[in-house]
Amino acid sequence: MIQTLLVANRGEIACRIVRTCRAAGIRTVAVHSDADENALHTRVADTAVRLPGAAPAETYLRGDLIVKAALAAGADAVHPGYGFLSENADFARAVLDAGLTWIGPSPEAIEAMASKTRAKRLMGLEPLTDVTEADLPVLVKAAAGGGGRGMRIVRRLDELSAALQAARAEAASAFGDGEVFVEPYLEHGRHVEVQILADTHGTVWALGTRDCSLQRRHQKVIEEAPAPGLSDALTEELRTLAVRAARAVDYTGAGTVEFLVADGRAHFLEMNTRLQVEHPVTEEVFGLDLVAEQIRVAEGHALDEEPPRPRGHAVEARLYAEDPAHDWAPQTGTLHRLAVPAGVRLDTGYTDGDTIGVHYDPMLAKVIAHAPTRAEAVRRLAGALESAEIHGPATNRDLLVRSLRHEEFTAARMDTGFYDRHLTALTEPAPDPHAPLAAALADAHGRSRFGGWRNLPSGPQVKRYAMAGQEHEVRYRHTRQGLTADGVRVVHADARLVVLDVDGVERRFTVAAYGDEIHVGAARLTALPRFPDPAAQLAPGSLVAPMPGTVVRVAEGLQEGAAVRAGQPLIWLEAMKMQHQISAPVTGVLSSLQAKTGQQVEPGTLLAVVQEPSS
């Protein structure tokens, strides 16, 4: 029996594994980089071991250091979570060679399936080699790992070389393996997968289907179980193929077989030899703890002959610290508050006051709703996200709510091109026009010396805020009849709650202020100075860092005075394990180049200036 388990991961999944171990009476050991010294997973585990450094290649991808940490801490088992080394056969073998129990499939099964190229050959498929115009569009894909990293869609042959280079660099950084391959890219398919669980006694469970079609940058955003709208025949075909793949490699433990469903046909994509991020929707539908089942299988227990019967429907949304309206730019800073209403499940690796850094994935949490029907689960999740308290950097919360309520999603007609078609509309600013007024009134109350309104001057007060990419100016006045503002009657105002009478309807606004960062309900505002600083204005054509990160590449031969064309890639940033390309905004001359390879930058850092030729 396992007594002490080391979690070879971080963040949400590490906390998730610790939670199951605690319920089973298993002690836990966390590992952490220097950047994660005070991370939540280190605080909830029984003990922790430092991995010196911050970058994944120095820490969470160092299998030798992790095995050494397990032995030093007295662990007798290792759970890899997902990502990092979870699909690394050499790491699994090193764990076993050290006399430890590996919570996962055998190294041989990982070798057969974790490389997507080998997995395709095992299923009778071959990657593309000599790509021609007739093959387009194609997808460049990392052979190892997942999560959308190391993937690029190519629609023109002259873009293939750059896509291969970028994908290799991203894959090497995220997984320690730069192998990539090319496959046909099927437009408008649905991403459907089957959860499997197998023991060492020959039993293989196929735990239903999941739909993960809503993706950004090939990384899943909203997932659900079961996949809606599939025929019984297609569902059975998917289950049969998944079980066949598992039996082909004598698979044990939890894994996922992924397909692209198009025109009623299933196309094999890959097999993930690990737990998936979206496993909670399967847990909710089948009433299982998949981590607990993984541990039981590793201890040699047999599964029942048949899995539990499914019940109801579950939907999961991934909450990211990112700005979907600006190329999904990751965000950093302090997460002041994260709370969701009762009735939904929250899996997270953060708690109030934690810092969201630049080194790792920007996912803050997964929010999961379960209900008797799909419509009820979708409604419950959308409502929970809308009313959640998420105070800190910008997130994709509004996008998630709008996506869940979009007619294409509610009717189960979505596919992997959903955001290609609808992102602009889904990220269109729709700020509450009364949120800035509520922020101003709460601020005024907080600044009042005696906590009331009698000391406020009778003249009009002016406040400026930035919200949803726009500036808002609000004016209010203290009169004998009370506070008034643009015809809106103020029913109540204090530092945390403002109630406004808008056209006869009383609206309540909860307010939380953290310096210049103010949260009014679901709206995020930034207080602005009344008079902008002229020195803060940037020259036309300035390229600034849209996010914190590292400059990993500057275009070959690029120097000041060079002629550039609009859209030409100039600089590449890496942030949170993803590479982001900075291109010339106009055709002109590079008048200034500040970026240097290896440079750490903050949002707003000036990287370069492209000057348009004078007419």
C-alpha cells in the first residue's frame, strides 16, 4: 500500500492530487521551483522539496531531481499529474528503477502512444512528409505533450518553414522534446474524446465521451460530458476504437483517446497517456474519483467488471488570466480574490493573495457544473461564472459566459472553428455604463473623513476610469436631496456596496478596491488620473510588450534603419510556455530597436518603433 506520494507537478493538478491523497490517508510531497516557493500546492502538501531555478527546463522537467526529491522525502510513489513529464517514458522508467511506484501506464505503453507519430502508425496512419499545395491546410504538431503547445495551422506553403521552427522551439521549451510532425487539418470538425481506465487484470473501462471543441490556440477552453448529439452508432465506434487502442499497448491506469469527428466519421488524433485537464466532467457524470482509481490500479486492485452508470451532464470552463480580445495575451499580478457560488466545483492552484507569474500556464482554475440535463448544467455554469468574485488581473470570464450562452453552443452545433467565427463578437466590449459611477461613489465614501457624505463639497466631482479598453468619465454632485449623477438616484453608497435607482429599478453593485484596481461586480476598472501625463504618450508605430515575458528571438538581420513591411514578424516573446509574435504595424523604417534576445520585459515595455515614410 502506498503511504507517501510525491506529486511531480504544480498548480491546480498538484492540489487536486493532494486532496484525494488526504482523503485516502496518504501523505504527500510537493516539489516546487523558486518561483513557486509559496504556491498553494506547496502549502497544502505535507512537505515540499525545492527544485532550484524557475524555468520548467531547470525544474519540473528535471526528472533526475524529482526522483532524488522523492527518495529524500521518503516517498514510495510518484504521480506525474498532466503536462511536464507525465508522458515521458524515461522519467517513468527512472521512477520504477528507483524502487518507487509509478502512478501511470508502463514506460512501454507511454513510448508506444505518447509520441503522436508512433501512435498514428500503431493505428495504421502516417504523418505527412512532402507537403504540397494540395495538402493544405495542414497542422504542425508537437509529437510529445499537449495543451496546444507546439501547434501551428499552415494555410500557405511559404509559411511552413517558420511554423515548423516556432513549433519546435515551443515544444522543446514546454516538454523537453522538439520533435514535430505534419498532418492534414480538418476544418469545422468536433474534438471528441473517450476516457479510459484500465487495470492490471485485463479490464478496460470506456467512461463515456467528452466534447472539447471550444478551443483557443488548439487548447481546450470549455469541455463537457457526454459529447452531445452523437449517434448511438458513432458513440459505440468511438468506445470500441478507444478500448482497442488501450489493449494494443497493454495500457493500465487513466488515459484518453482523442478523435476529430467530421461528417459523421471519427478520425483518430492521439492517445494521451495521462490524466487530462478536463477529467472532472467525467468524474461528475460517473461519480468517480479518477485520481483515487489511478492509485488503486497502481496498488494492484482490480476494477469492477463494468463501470458505474453515468448520470446527468457536466460542463467545465477553464478560467485563464488572459485577454482574449488582444491575442489571448497572458496577464500577471496579484489574485486578490477568487470565489464561486455554491453548487459548482472549483479546482484551482491559487488562493486569495497569490501572485500569478510569467513562468507557467495562465490557467487560474476550472469551474465545473453538473446537472440532470445539458441545458441545466450549461445555465448553472454560466450563472456561477457571471456572479463569481474574480479580483485581480484580466481574465477570460466574460468570454466564457458569452460562449456558454451563444446559440451555437446551447444548440450543440459548435466545432473547433467556433472562436475563429465568433471571437470578435464575443469579445466586443459591453461595459456596464453604471459601473464607473458605482466605483466613484464607493471611493468617495471611503475618502470621507467621518464615513458619511456631509463633508463632501457641493460642486460636481469628476472621476476617470479605464474599463473594457475604453475611458469613462463620471460626474456626481451632493445636493440637499442627496447624491445625484446624470439623472440616476443614489439609494445607498458605502465603500463596498452601491445601490442606484436606474429608471425605477434598484441595481446593486458590490465594490472591491485594491489601489487603482477596482472591481464592480464582474467589471474590472482602473482609476485614471484626472489629467493624463503627456510624457507617457508613445510615438506612432511603437511596438510594446503586450504581456510580461522573455524576448526569445529577434528577426534575423533586423537592425535600426531596416525597411519592414506591415505584418512582418519582428520579435518573439515567450510567456507562460507560449510564444507570441510581434509584427510590424505598418510598412516603413525601423527607427528604433530596443528588444534584445533574453531580455525580460513587462507589459508596456517599448520593443521597437516603425516609422512610416512621410508622404
